[in-house]
Amino acid sequence: YKSTNQPEKALKSIVNALKSEQLDVDTKVAVLGQYVQKLVQDSTKFVETESLFKLLVDRYPLEEQVHGYYAVFLQYQKRNAEAISELETMININPKNQQTWMQLIQIYIVDKNFNQILTVTGRAIENLPKLPIWYFYRGIAQFQLADYNGALVSYKSGLPLIAAEQVDLKSDFYAQIADVYFKMEKKDSAFVNYELSLTANPKNIMVMNNYAYYLSLEKLDLKKAERMSAKTVELEPKNSTY
């Protein structure tokens, strides 16, 4: 059907195959991965698609990726509470899956649910303690909840875990630490960490902008502030903020 340009019939055949008892689960998961975006985005068949996902979830309750594809479908429909339930099931099946933890955190970031981010990052650290990204998001949540000392602990715990090639992440860590120090009115420490951030990644445009702004507020090293600000405008001339 695909080769004769009949996509509707092709998709119907795929759905029938996914419902079939005769097809093994590994093949179904592989096939589902190829077609999940088409299934999810076809608004004319939402009811049929959901019934298919529910059938697969009921039939293969311990198949991690089946829950994952259903979560994608639910997120596409903005049914985040149900998507979270599927992601939690995936974590119960496999708590070492970094991608699942990230999907869960991203949903809570969109909802600005910082208390939940704190909870999830704590659980992620218990299961995957050597990944610096959990400490990064934990620090963001603590910063938003005005726990500045806690945020510093998180960022400084994550820094030694960053690989040498992860220069962008290291730069972002130092930038966040600088923002925390500025909020705590420890301006000298803030400026030291902005410098460390730009040493790690000299092209971190947001840091250049913030650093220039804070230097200007303090009326310190204004020539340097002007150079950094000019650089941001050069790199993004249509950004009104810069």
C-alpha cells in the first residue's frame, strides 16, 4: 500500500497488525515506533488510536516502550496528568531510563510545578546519581522556591560530575550559580562565576547579556559591559532584549 501511494490503507494494515495476537511484541514495538507520529497527529482517528494504545498497554503491561508511546499520544492531546501516570509506570518498570525521568521533569517545567521537580529530581538522583542534569534542574526548582542555599548545594554537587566535553552544561551551571549569588547579594561571587561560565563557553550569549546588565547596575567595568552587550547584539541583532 505504501509503494502504491495508499497511505490510509497502509496505516489501517499497520493498526490491524498491532492488534494481531500473531505478531510478537518486539516487532509491534518496532513498528509502532515508525508510525507513532502519524497515529498521534491524525486528529480524525483519535478515538481509534487511543483504543489501540489502551489495547497494547493492557496486553503488554510490562513493556516499557508501549507506555512511552501512549505517553507521547497523551501529551500531544495535552492530557499531562495521564501522561505522567504512564511515565511513572515506565519508571517503575525501569528506574534507570534517563529519558523517562527527563520527560517527567519537562512536563513539570512547562507547568511550573517546582515542588514536583524537586521531588522527581530527588528520585532521579537516587537512581542515577552520576548524571549532572538532575542537579541542574533541582537547582532551578530550589532557586524558584527561594531556597538559595539549597540551590548552591545542588549546583556544586553536580559540577564535578560534568564531563570535560560538556562545556555548554558547565557554562550553564556556573551561570546559575552566579544568578543565585546575585540574588543573595553576594555580587563579587556572582561576577567570579559569570567569568567561569564564559571561560567554559565564551559564546554563552545569555550570560554575556546578564553579566553586562549586572555590571551596569553596579557601575563596574562599564567598558567590559559594553563590549559584552555589543557582542550579544552582533550575534542576535533582532533580539530586542539585547
